[in-house]
Amino acid sequence: MTDMSLDTVDRQVRFDDRIDIDTEITNRESLVIVGRSFKLLSQVKKLFAAKIVLGLNVMVPVLIVPWLGKILVDNVLLQKPFGETDIPYPPFMDPVITWLTGLDPLEIMLRLTLFYVAMLVLIGMRVGGTYAGTFEGGDAASEAENQISGAYSEASGLFGLVEFWVNVRLTQRIANRLRTRLFERMSQLPMTTLDDQRIGDSIYRVLYDAPSVPDVCYQITIRPFYTLLVSLINMYLIKYTYGAVIPEVVWVAWVMLPLAFLFVFPVSGLLRRVNQTKRAAGSATTNSMEEAVNNIDAVQSLGGMEHEVNRFAERSSESFRRERFAMLAWMLILVVGFVVIAIGALYITILITNKIIEGQMTPGDFWVLFGIYYGLSEAAITLGGFWINLQRSVAAVRRVFFFIDYASDEDLAGEQVLEPIRQGVSMDNVEFCYPDGTKALSDINLELSIGELVALVGPTGAGKTSLAYLIPALLKPTSGRVSIDGVDLNEVELDSLRGQVAYVFQEHLLLSETIRENLLLANPGASEQDMVSALETAGCMGFIDRMPDGIDTVLGRSGNTLSVGQQQRLSIARGLVRDARILILDEPTAALDPATENALVDALRRATEGRLVVVIAHRLSTIRRADRIIFLEEGTIRESGTHESMMADEDSHYRRFVELQNE
């Protein structure tokens, strides 16, 4: 077994992955994901532009405050006149210097205070900015809650509040559109894919991975833009003002940002892998909980609660372990970064103090240079952290794009709109194999006509359900042709096909809503009379009339407040209310008493007028009343005909099957 296959098996065992196996991301793939995220901003151009413009206000205090500090130290505390040294102020400070020239220290202090208060009210002083969100840990769930509803502004005044509100709208609009798109794509996955995809993992991707996308959009646009712009201006100011006096500081300023990238770039792959496994472990925990709760009846009846609790605890512990590892990697990088910045600060301190002692600079210059150095070091941390955080988010965004890109039933379908069905279904030399290589059907040649009641019969595993799944294109034939009214289903637009086929599954797939809502799911335009008629045909009105709220009674989880027989009848009624041209019922009478079964079969015979009804059944009382019986064995049609004609043949496969059933 190769290393790759060992990794695959490990992921399958520990993280439940069956489809999304190859999670390794290269730097090139990471950049592609970033580019796709950037394109999402085209859907919110106005909000994004407003965010950019409002954020530019933050540059005002960032650029001005260090120079106000110089004035405070030199011209207020030390009471020196303006222009005492050859070190010039930057051009944007000229209006301020003109405004303060000729004033005594107290008047300068008063005006500086008024100016400061005005900036504080309008923009804030960038002390923490404006943020919103819950107190969060390092886990993806609480991070996602902040990402989808939180916002930030580096400003904290009136402009900051406006920017914050714009940011909330921007974040939620991007996240909502993307996770809605992801949910839509996952709901259209092929049946064979859905059989392998865990529900908990799907929930995790929609709720916890999708909210990371807006964060990627900000990380590759807004934050680097502001940071680089302010950094470049500060580096120019150092060169403009102090280049001739203390050139060493200029070089320190110019190497800080490149060094930040050179330091974090080599660990990109590690950080992506850590965050991929962190999220895989989190979704495995969600899987464990979802599966246990969804099958709680079986778990409790088999005394398996302790086993399920232990399984959940193991998955949860693995998830927390991965979270700690990801956090440790982040902390180590931060510690090294701060040590480097501290060494640089010490070096700058020695240089500046020497120049002040030599009289080439004033104490106020110490304030300016340290303010600029602080801004540049913060920018270096921000840009280094930007790349690190980007790897965390890219891991989540890859999981979102994986299923958005995954081929769905819609992608595999054609574009021809299927006209109202008039003739029926034809299968020519059809074979079907599941992805694992299991052959379910072979050499299927069959004609099913409108107006027929057809029963598919055979032992367990004969291929009855696989054959029925071919009609609404829930499965696609591996070879051969399935057509309706002569049109190959591979060329048919999917909605126009499934809008004319109603499939009632053997499992009772009811929503935890009212009976009315369950019926309207199949046909949103159904009238009250349509629903009552379908309920009467399926034999439901007897128990619905005894309910206090009748058709508006709310069902329990998966309809479990009803008996199995009642669930089955309601599922049949939901299929009938759709008024489809083809009605397929998988074991419709399995949980019905003889009287209800007879009434239902009579109703199905009446329903064949202008409709093809296909019934998958084992009970002889249901089968024998079909117009035609198709007997399958080992994925092949052995014979077909009426009950009487096949029972009259002593060598009939169907006859032997019936006799075995009666023993």
C-alpha cells in the first residue's frame, strides 16, 4: 500500500471522509481559491466600494498622531519654537503648523486638544476600533458565528460606526449567497454520491466553512490595501524627513515587510494541512452526533447509548486536539515575530537616543520615529498574519468550492424540456454499475406504458429499486438507453422530467411540519380538495379526522408521532397529490392491514387512467392485481406477464418465487 493510500484510509477511518479525500493544497491552488473568492466581490460592488472609502478615513489619525506627539513634546513641554532643527515636517502637516505658529505653549496645547477631540468624535484614534461578535474560542463553530454576523472598523468614531454597519451588510450578503449556493449544489448531488456523503459533514460545510469566504475577501483586499498604503506612506515620510540624518532607520523600515513574508511563507503548507484536518475532525464530530440522534430509536432499543457516547467523545476529543495543534502553530509564529520586532525596536532606540544626545534630533523626533516604527511593525505583523490567516481560511473555502464544483444531477442532465408524457418509458440494453463496481442491472429491455399498473417483483437485491431509480434519473445507466416518449433522458432537462414523476420511497421521508406542509412539498399549488382527495385515496382521513388540528396537525421528528402504517399512507398521499404522469411506489402496502391494502390497490388501479403506476412489492395480494408483473433476479429480467399466466408455467421463475414465499 502506498503512502497516499495509507493517508486516504487514515482520513476515512478518523474523519469519515468518503468523497473529499485529496485535501492537500499547493500554494498555486491556494492562489486560485483566493482568486475565486475575490470574484465574489463583484456581486456586492457598491457595499465594497463604500467599505473602502470609509476605511480610508482611518489613515488620518495614523499619519497625523505621531507628528502631533512631536509638537506636544517639542513645542509644548520643551517650549521650543517651530523650525529649530533642519528636520522638516511632511507636507500634509503644513496647514497644522501654520495654524499653530506664533502661539504660546498653552494655546498650542488647547488647539491640539480641540483637534484631537474632533478626530476622536469623527474617526476615533484607532484604539481597538469598532468590533462586534461573541466571545469565541479557536473552534470553527464559534469562529463561524462571528464571521457571518460580526464586522470591524479600524475607526471607532462616527465614521467607524457607519463603516461597521456597511461591513455587516457586506459580510452577510456574501456569506448568505455562497452558503445558499452550496446548499443548492449539495441538494443536487447524484444519488450515488449522497449515499457516501455524511449529513453532518454537509451541515458543517454550509454553516461553518462557508462563512470563511467573506473573511478571505477582506484578507486579500481591504486589509492588505490599507496596511500597504499606510506603510508605503510612512516609509516615504521616514526617507523624506529623516533620510539624511539617520539613514539606518530607513533601511530597517524598508526590510520589515519583505522579512515578514519571507518568514511565514515556508510554513504555509503546514498551516493549511493543520486547518484541513481541524475542520475534518470537527465535521466528524457533527457526523457522530447527527447519526446517533437520527437513529436514536435503534440506539436506545439496542442499548447502544454508552457506545455512541464514547464514539462522540472520541471524535470530539480528536477535534479539540486538532484545534490545540492549530493554535500552537499560530502562537509559535507570533512569538518569533514579536521577538524579531523587539530586537528591531531596541536597535532603533539606540540609534535615536544617540542622535538626540548629539543634538541632531529633538526628543519629539523620538515620538515620531517610534510611532512610525510601531505602525510599520504592526503592518509587518498584519501582513504576516494576513498570509497565515489566509491559510486557515483557504482550508475552509476549499471545502466549500469542492462541492460547488462537484458534478451534480443538473450538470449531467441535458437541456431539452420534456413535453407532457403521453406514451411511457422505454429501456434498451440497459446496464448499471455502482461506483464500487457492483453490477445492479444488466441487459434490461423494457416498455412501460401510460395507463398500466406494473409490479416489479423479485428477491432482495434483484435490482428492483435500481431499475425504478432510472425512470426519474435518480441513477444514470452505465450503458444503454432510457427514454420517455422516445426522448433519451440524458438529453432531458431535469426539472421537466422530475416534475412529471412522483416517487414514494420505501422509507417514510416526512418533514417535522404539518400534514398540510408535507403535502404542499410535493405540489405547492395543490388546493384543499386536491389534498383531501389524495388523503382519502391513501386511506389517511380515518386517522386525520381524529386529530385535534386535522390536516394542520404538526408531526414529530420524521413523522414519528404517527404509526408506521400511518406514515406509509401519508407518504403515498403525498405522492398522489403531485398528480404526476408517472407514479412509482416502493413497497407501498408493507405496513398496511388487508382492508387498507385492498382499498389502496383499488385506488391505484383507478389512478392508472392517464398515468403509469409502477409498484415495487413483495406481498402477493398487491402483486397479483397488477396489469403486468416484471420479475427480476440477479439484476436481469427473467420474465414478465400477468400473475395467472406466469403461475400457469411450471418452469416459471416467478412461480418458484411465489411458492417459496408461501412456504
